[in-house]
Amino acid sequence: MQGRGTYQLDAAFDSTAGIVAVWWEKLAGGPSTGIRSQWRDYPATMIVTVCYLDGQWNVPVPRPPKTPYTRGIIFIDENGVVMQGPVGNAQTLPIVRPTG
Amino acid sequence: MGNDTSSRAGNNYYSGVSVVRYDSAFTVTSSHCDTTTTNGDAVVYQAMWLAMDAAAYTWLELGTGHKNCSSGEFKWWYIWMSNPNGFSGYLWTQVISGSVQHRFYITNGTDGYWRWFIDTTQEKAYYWPNLGFWLQAGMESYDPSASAPNHDYDGMVHQVNWSGWQGWIAGANPWDTCRALVPPSLWCVDDTSLSGNYVAANRGVASEP
């Protein structure tokens, strides 16, 4: 993260690339949208840690958002590769364990 | 995704936006720097947006993110989406190098899919059978000290209702070529005037309508 101030780690779940891919695709709109997770490019059994962090998330926006982005997800794979997941707030991005 | 017909209100149903620009080198001064594609204030974004509602609570985006760490410049292409389901985030990222020129465009097919292209490569597709409210292209950063060389946004064209590519509307925006000037703030201007496109500190865009 690149924001000023601090981030609070609210939760972290160990998962796998296969589960994270399916879960992320659901978050992004589901199979009917045709979306495909980049985690499908990795071995399905590879360990991926899903971290929920609360703080100020400065993302590229066309206009100020309706509500500030105060929560974000970071994915970290077993080799240390970091990918940013979705951002939102406690309402739009409640803490849940990823499921496939 | 549903069929939110409200996004078809008005006369401009944007079905495509295209910009030709360089992945220029930027300077970002924040001490919060790492070589990952994560967001934050130590990033300069060269982006274009297609708002899917009037307030732009939902949108499609294609751009380049830049960080400048002690290890050197770090940058990546990205596709971003905020949709009515509450999802807001990257759909795709790819770390890149070099500062060459590319054509970046987002276009909707009559099959309801939005597609993101860089040059001739389709990077992503997403089914969302609505068209856009308005367009915007430019730069954005949360770093108050971000700086960049002057550079141009060329070939700014759009599609309306699956039309052929056409220039941005002259009355709403005369900048077929948009020149971005930094620092101390981000501007997107034509060659002769600073008026019209300054939005806020560290944010400069050209937009229509």
C-alpha cells in the first residue's frame, strides 16, 4: 500500500489460487460477466494469503467516490507475489473467508 | 449486472474511448514506495475513464500506474472497474518497462461485452450491456509532489452508439491533443491555454461532454 498514515490488518486467511480465483470472479460480478481471474494463471493448489486492511485507499477514480475507500484486500502468494484485490468499505467488503 | 437502463439517458451513449500516449517517466516523491501494483498516494496514474452513470459511481478504466522507488521506476498497465454490485478494483494488471507510445482503448461490442485493448491486444472482456455517460482522460495522483515531463495525449477519439471512431466533441472539448503539464499540479491543456481542464491539485483531465 502506498497511502499515508497507517493500515490496520483486520483479518488474514490462507487460501489457494484456485479458491481465490473463483471467489474473486464472484465478487467481480460472477460467471455471467465472462470475467477471468489472473489467479487462474497459477497452480490451483498454490497457497495465497488473503489480507483485509483498513485504512485510506487512494485509487484512480474519475470523481470522488460516494463513500471513501477505507478497506482493501491484498493477495500474497507463497512466493511473495503481491496483487491488490478489490477496495471498498466495511459494508461493501465485509470480512469473509474466501470460498470457491 | 442487470439492465440498468438509466445509463442510457441523454444523447450520448458512449460505446468506446481511445487515446494514444506514451508511458512517460514520472517522479513520485512519497517515501511510501514499493515495487507492487498496490494503490496509494505514491502513484501517478495515466488513465482514461468511461463513466457508467452520471455521478461516476460506476466506471470502466484503462491506464498506466507509476511509482518511483529507490530501485528505479516501477510501472504497470491496469484495467479497473467499479460496478453496481459494489465491486471496485483491478480486473487486470501487467508490470511493464519502457516509455514507448501505445494506443489504449475501451470499446463495447453489440454483444454487450466491454473489451479493453492495448494496441491490437485484447487484455480483458466483461459483459455489461450498458453504454457510458461521459468520458475522461488524463492524469491523477495523490502525491502532492508528483512531477512529470510534458507529454501529449493524441488520437483522442470515441464511439457513440457503436459508431465509427470520431473526434471528441469540439464544443464540449476542443482537445484532440491534450498536453499534460506537471508540476506542481496535474493539468491537461491544449497547446495554448491553461483554462478549462484543471480539476484540482494533482488531478488533470480532458473530458466530454
